[in-house]
Amino acid sequence: MGRPLQLVCQLLAYTTLAFTAALESCPGYSASNVQQTSQTLTADLSLAGEACNVFGEDISDLKLLVEYQTGINTSRIIACTLIDYRADTRLHVKIYDAAQQVFQIPEHFLTLPSGADGTSDSSSLIFTYAASPFSFAVQRADTKETLFNTSAANLVFESQYIRLRTSLPQDPYIYGLGEDSDPFRRPTQNYSRTFWNVGDSFLPAGSNLYGIHPIYVEMRDGQAHGVFLANSDGMDIKINSTETEGQYLEYNALGGIFDLYFLAGPTPSDVSQQYAGIVGLPAEVAYWTYGFHQCKYGWPDVYFLAEVVQNYSDAGIPLEVLWTDIDYMDRRRTWTLDPDRFPLPKMQELVDYLHERNMSYIVMVDPPVALNDTKSYDNALQKDVLLKRANGTVFVATMWPGATSWVDWLHPNAQDFWDSEVMSFFSEDTGLDVDGIWIDMNDPANFCPWPCDDPVGYAATHGQPPPPPDLRTTWPELPGFPADFQPNTTNAAVKREVSGNMTGYPGRNLLYPQYQINNTDGNLTANTIWPDLVHYGGYAHYDIHNLFAQGMITATRSSLLDPAGSGNSTGHWTGDNASLWDHYRISIRQNMEFASIFQIPTVGADVCGFNLATTETLCARWAVLGAWYPFYRNHADISAPNQEFYLWPLVTEAAKKAIKTRMQLIDYFYTQLHYQTLDGIPRTILPLMYVYPSDANTLDNELQFFFGPSLLVSPVTEENVTTVEFYLPKDIFYDFFTGEKVTGQGAMVTRNDVDYTDIPVHIRGGSIIPMRVDGANNTKLLRELDFELLIAPDLNGNAEGRLYLDDGESIKPTAISEINFTYSGGSLTVNGTFDFQTSSKIASITVLGKTGGYGGARLGSSSTQDRPLTEGFTVSV
Ligand SMILES: *[C@@H]1O[C@H](CO)[C@@H](O)[C@H](O)[C@H]1NC(C)=O
Ligand SMILES: *[C@@H]1O[C@H](CO)[C@@H](O)[C@H](O)[C@H]1NC(C)=O
Ligand SMILES: *[C@@H]1O[C@H](CO)[C@@H](O)[C@H](O)[C@H]1NC(C)=O
Ligand SMILES: *[C@@H]1O[C@H](CO)[C@@H](O)[C@H](O)[C@H]1NC(C)=O
Ligand SMILES: *[C@@H]1O[C@H](CO)[C@@H](O)[C@H](O)[C@H]1NC(C)=O
Ligand SMILES: *[C@@H]1O[C@H](CO)[C@@H](O)[C@H](O)[C@H]1NC(C)=O
Ligand SMILES: *[C@@H]1O[C@H](CO)[C@@H](O)[C@H](O)[C@H]1NC(C)=O
Ligand SMILES: *[C@@H]1O[C@H](CO)[C@@H](O)[C@H](O)[C@H]1NC(C)=O
Ligand SMILES: *[C@@H]1O[C@H](CO)[C@@H](O)[C@H](O)[C@H]1NC(C)=O
Ligand SMILES: *[C@@H]1O[C@H](CO)[C@@H](O)[C@H](O)[C@H]1NC(C)=O
């Protein structure tokens, strides 16, 4: 949940033209002292002329480091031949200041692969350079295709501005570079993507949003490569094509270094896997998280929560997880319960009630610590973990609970502080026994505008959210702030100096750098905490801003597991969308981007829309589409009317049908995510081009997606219609619901009469899908049910699939089964390992496209089976 919509009337002082001219005078660098081995290349780069000092001072001495890295090798079967891409797939190119003062991302947030374990001879990417003015290029070793070439403009490396430009082919196919709501394929002209985390609502077009992912995937003639810039500073990435300068992509950052990783592909899936080799493999999630979730900001009290649960049960819509937004807090203070509306004993009763029925409960946690929450605040002060100003005093501004300070995730005691808050508040015995934590507002959001000299006074007069719908007669007051309350700065640390060790170039104007990124909220202080705050270790918030949420994610995951746990990623919801058809459509491309490019495969948008009033038909369609998101949650804002599925007959029907299908497919999905957590190959929400990379018709498709590698989902995407036109690649497909065989022609297909409760889904030929039989209204019960196998043969009559089974909960399960299904020549072979004990059996097998047999729910040949999942077998079907 973010702030309500606010129209920021910004007058960015764009004197771009003058600056552009000045940048043209920047001298670039010349390379000397070039040292080359088979594995690395290093050089000194010195300013090649008079400093231009356009947006700060030019740094005269840089270093270049090139490392050939093995990356991730991929083996793949192409035309029945196993091709082993032994070639090294990752090239690391780093340009940094010789004095190593300029900020580099601390290991606390991300451990970047360093060192050269590959060689130029075995690399699929080749590095070449020109000495003066210095520029470099990256080419494919086999085809000599130039993927990246910086000769188009001189390198600029200033104290508060760095620039690098690569030429690209005309109208390139570029994907990634989020988070935003822009088209899946990035525009190629006059496009600028700004990276500066903001907590804005309504997914504004063209603007920066909640997170940054500076990776792009480019498709060229059916081949993919990736470029990741490991830089967390505010930046604009421009893609443009002009008569004089041609087609290019240009990085313009407020600081940091050029730490580039080139990923060779050659398929988009390979690029994603290679990217996982840098940012880590994604986190696995518990089986129950695939159930349906319901949340709303503005539910008034614990009794209302109980009502929602009851209403879902009465409507026969399986609710798996209940969530509570900040409403449960005592006057919006993290780590507290509202004693009147959400009293602890009643909350404990509610959670017990849910747990007894195999349901789960999740609440929101915000990062700031409220001054008025003396218990937590004193704990934070005692552990010295609050973020400070440059003069050493604790920084105070405002957020939901009024005057607050922020945890400095870089402080060595931060984890200890967070652990103690999590453990005491969420204690199984004495607190709230939740099953998950939802973290928000970690952009980080601040409501008090700069300079915010009087946060307590500001809080008293601004920024309180409207109270929830007044269902009660005695409504407690939302917070006020005593005028005399001051932060305890007794043990404030001494002033820290920034110098030396990659913590940030000294002497910068951290509040108002001369180069202005196109931050949608205005300047760098807007709606957030100040860029000149000083993190532990001497880091400026200027450089850390875009990493703040990562700090909270890591700390929270670590507190929830045992403190030894490591947090790579968490799941992600795509923020404060609205109940608009356009946002329904945007959710599809956002899911594809997160799941397949950014390696955050557990992703979903707020179903039925967060802001504004939804409609019955939009909510029905969204209930159906959302069942095909990895994370399926209905959520609405406090200002929006309630939108629980049971409120409309049509939506009830749609949701029941959608959840029934989803439940049957949870094991398929759980299996796919499991393997992605092991090898990084995207397997949850896939763009069509990930499955058919050489089919150029897939490159602009952003309204259809694969749910796992086998199911093609083609939702209706317009209001008031029951028609959808969708693309079917040249391949064999089967209608998921009827079993009907459909031969894709590499063309659009029209489907009429798609009811509000329906969605076209096709099984890709060559797949075997293990489905649970129908009948469970909860994932715990689901796990007891039997399987039916759906076999969808390809052109040659072959198909394969797999099933992973474990207890669905443990991080390191003691017993697992990894079962492979292979269908060929009319016979099915089931083999693998079978260590996980389950009484579920394979109850039936259906071969689609085949007539005869007993006939089942789908067209095809079904046979009844009674095969325990304890050993392999082969059967003719
Ligand atoms: C793209 O180039 C045009 C023509 O030079 C220029 O007017 C425009 O500002 C550029 N756009 C971006 C985002 O750089
Ligand atoms: C700046 O961002 C806004 C969206 O926040 C966008 O509409 C505008 O085109 C961008 N301006 C430039 C020059 O890129
Ligand atoms: C994080 O990534 C590392 C390396 O990619 C992997 O070994 C680890 O299991 C991942 N952690 C989680 C929590 O998934
Ligand atoms: C789920 O189904 C079981 C019977 O299988 C029933 O006892 C239970 O009440 C149902 N739960 C809900 C929440 O509707
Ligand atoms: C401030 O913090 C110090 C150290 O934790 C503590 O001893 C002192 O009592 C606190 N002062 C106030 C006014 O709370
Ligand atoms: C520290 O800086 C803040 C903001 O400029 C100022 O309000 C405060 O008085 C300063 N405190 C000290 C001890 O210098
Ligand atoms: C916190 O806020 C409440 C209600 O506004 C007030 O009664 C109380 O005095 C405040 N506590 C502190 C320590 O200022
Ligand atoms: C930066 O933006 C804030 C509002 O968010 C405004 O108060 C401040 O004056 C701005 N500063 C400059 C230098 O434009
Ligand atoms: C970097 O150097 C500064 C000043 O010498 C020191 O205070 C700081 O702790 C160092 N930071 C890191 C991350 O090593
Ligand atoms: C859809 O139908 C509703 C009700 O008839 C109408 O209000 C709305 O304008 C229609 N929308 C479109 C896009 O035609």
C-alpha cells in the first residue's frame, strides 16, 4: 500500500540542451598499461584532455578490469543432438576510480561474482577495445555479432554523473529494466527509464516505481543476450534513435561505477539462468502459499476479519490465507496491536481458528520505528541501529505512525534489533503466531517534506490516513504527537567521515546533484528520506536508497528463519495498481518481467485492483486471471469499496471455478518453482518468446503467457467482451479444459463466447501434467488427494513431465521424491526417486488426442490406475 494518488506538479529545471552540448566536450579517457592474460585484461584509463566537469568533477584516473567468467554452462538437446555449451557465458567489465573512493555496492546487499575462472579462448563472448579515446565492444565469439559497443560517445566518469552509451541495431528488441508499467518490449525511441525507488500508487505510465532491476535482455534473430549493470545509484537509462547518433542505449547514473556483466544466452531462458548466477537463485515458497489469499486495507477490526473468513466459507470459495494491512497496529505503529479493535487475545483466537482449519495468516510490517513506540524505539536506540544525519544525530521524519526513525540495515546490530522485534511480537506463545510477513513502505517512504525540521509538529497536522469505514460507534483517535517529544540522541555516534574504501566519492552535493534524474516524484528528497543521511560504514543514503528495501528483505527473512538464513529474494506483489482494465493487462507483463527476467518467480498483482471501485465483470475476469499468477491475492485500498469475491454472484462463480483449477495444478506449479530454485531456469510465468525464441511473432506479445513451460494462458483482456484473439505458435496444443487438439499455425486465433468465468488455456504438445483430482478446499487437504496424469503428446507422439514432492514446508526437507514421466511409443514410464512418503496415488492417466479407452472429463483416452507413488513403473496407455 502506498500513498494515495498525489499529483506532483514538478518543474524539473531541464536545461538539457546546454548540458548535452557541454557533455560533447568531455574528453573521454585513454587506456594505457594494458595487461592481458588469457583470463583477464586490465588497463589504466586517464582523462584524455581537459576536464569538462559538467555534472561534478571529472575523475582523472580510472581502472579497467575485464574478467572472463564461466558463468553458467548450459546443455540442451537441439535436433536430437546434445549440444554442450562448454563455452564460458559471462564477461565481466568493470570501470572504476583508481582511488577506489567511489561507491560500490557493499557485499551486505549483493555479492557480485569476481575473479576470472574462464578464458578468452573458451568464452562465447569476446572483449575488444580502442585505446584512445577509450571504448570497448563485446562480440559473440562464433558469429562475431557485436552486442555492445561504446564508441558512439565518450565515457564520462564524474563525481556525480557517469555515462556510457552503446550502439544498438535499429529498433532493437529490449526487455527488462524495471520496475515500471511500461510495455514489455521497451520502446526504442525517445525512451527513458529512471531508477529511483518510489512508493507511488496507480502504476503511473512511464515513471519509476518501487524497485530497480538494471538487467536487460535483448533478442536478435532468435538469439538472446543479457546486460546487467550492477549499480544502485539513481539513474536514467535512455533508449533513443536519432539521425546523427543512430540507435543507442545510454546509462546516466548519479554515481557508482560501471560494473557490467554480459550474459551470452543464447536463449532468453539461458540469459535468465546466467543472471541467477549473479543475483542468486530465487527462494522457494511453502506449498500453502499457492492457495487463494484475501486482504484489504481498511478492515475495521478483528470481528470483521472473522466475518470475511466466515463469508468465504459460506460462499464455498476456498480461502487459504487471510492478510491484514496496517489496520491491526496501534495507531499505525509497527510491532503493536490496536488494543480496542485488534486486541491480542481475540487476535490469538482468530489465528488459532485459522490454523485449526489449515488456513494461514499474514500481516504487514513497515520499516520505520515510531518515536512514540517507546519500547521499540528505546530498543533501537540502545542497539544504535537508527539511521543518522551527517552530524551524528538520529534522523527523524514521518510515516504512518507520525514521527519515526528508520533502521540502518547496514548497522551490525540491525539484525539483532530486527530479530528481537520479530521474535517478541510474533512469538508463538505470547504474541501473534503469523505464517508470513508482508513488508511495505521500504522505498523508503517518508511523508514529511524536506527539510522537515519539526517532524512531530508536521505529524500532528498531516499525513494520517483516513480512518476505516466507521462500523463502530466508539472509534479510537489516530495518533497525535506530543510537542515536547524529542528523539533520544544520547548514544548517537560521532560524526563519520566518508573517504577511502568505496563508500562514496567525497565532497558531493548529495541533496541536489546537478544531473537530475527524471524521478517521477521530483527531486531526490521527495517522499523519501534524505540522500545525505549516513549509513553505517559511512555510506550515503544517496547510494543506498535503491538498496534499502533489499536490506529489509534480508533482515526479515533472516529473522523468520533462523538467524543463519540467507535471503536472496522474496516474493513480490506489483504494488498499488487500480481497478482498471489497463492495470489488469499491465499485470500480465509485470508478472512476466519479474518471474522470467528479474528472477523473482513468486509474483502477483492485486486481484480486482487496489485503488478505485472494481466492477463485477472486471473482478470476475481478474479472479480468473489471478488464479494463473504465482501469487494469487485479492487486495483493495482503504478508499475502495470492499471487493471480497463473495460480494457478487458472478465473481463467486468465477472464483470457485478458477480456484478449483488452480488447486488441481498446484503440484505442477510447485514442481516448476522448485526446479527454478535449483537451476535458475524460469518456469513460473513465461513470456511466449521464452518458449518459442525463434518465432518472431512472439516478440511483442504481452497479453498471453505460459504458466510453467506447458500451459499457454490467453485471457480475455477487454471490457464487455467475450471474445479473445490470441496467438498460437506453430506447434501442437490441446485445449486444457476439453482436451481438444488444436494445431497452431503461427497465427492469431479467435475464440468467441468466453464466459466471465472462463479463460482459454492450452497444453503445449510434449507435456505431461500431474494434476490432483478435484475435491479439496484447502492445500492441506489437497495434499492427501490422488493424481491424474494428463499426457499431451507432441508431433512425434512423445511427452515428458515431472513431479517434485516434499512436505511442502521445510526449508531443507528430509525426504523428497523426484519423479520423471516419459511417454513414447504409446507407453508411459515413471521413474526417479520416491523417498517422500505419501498415500496419494496415480489414479488415472489420460492421453490427449487419442481416441478409445474409457473416456474421461476430457477428449482423449483415459484409463483408471491405482499406482502408489512409491516406485517406478511402465505402462502401455
Ligand atoms: C531522443 O532524441 C531526440 C532527438 O535528438 C531528443 O529530442 C530527445 O530528447 C531524446 N530523448 C531521450 C529520452 O533522450
Ligand atoms: C519523465 O518521466 C515522466 C513520468 O514520470 C514521463 O512522462 C516523461 O516523459 C519523462 N521525461 C523525460 C524527459 O524522459
Ligand atoms: C541464494 O542463492 C544461492 C546461490 O545462488 C543459493 O545457494 C541459495 O540456496 C539461495 N538462497 C535461498 C534462500 O534460496
Ligand atoms: C472444506 O471442506 C471440508 C469438507 O471437505 C469442510 O469440512 C470444511 O468446512 C470446508 N472448509 C471451508 C473453509 O469451507
Ligand atoms: C537515552 O538512551 C540512553 C541509552 O540507551 C538511556 O540511558 C537514557 O535513559 C535515554 N534517555 C531518555 C530520555 O530516554
Ligand atoms: C544536526 O543536523 C540537524 C539537521 O540539520 C539539526 O537540526 C541538528 O540541530 C543538528 N544537531 C547537532 C547536534 O548538530
Ligand atoms: C504517544 O501518543 C499518545 C497518544 O497520542 C500520548 O498519550 C502519549 O503521551 C505519547 N507517548 C509519548 C512517550 O510521547
Ligand atoms: C525538492 O523537493 C521538495 C518537495 O518534495 C521541495 O520542498 C524542495 O524545495 C525541493 N528542492 C529543490 C532544490 O528544488
Ligand atoms: C571506510 O573508511 C571510513 C573512513 O576511513 C571508515 O569510517 C569506514 O568504516 C570504512 N567503511 C567500510 C565499509 O569499510
Ligand atoms: C461496459 O459496459 C458498461 C455497462 O453497460 C458500460 O458502463 C461501460 O462503459 C462499458 N465499457 C466499455 C469499454 O464499453
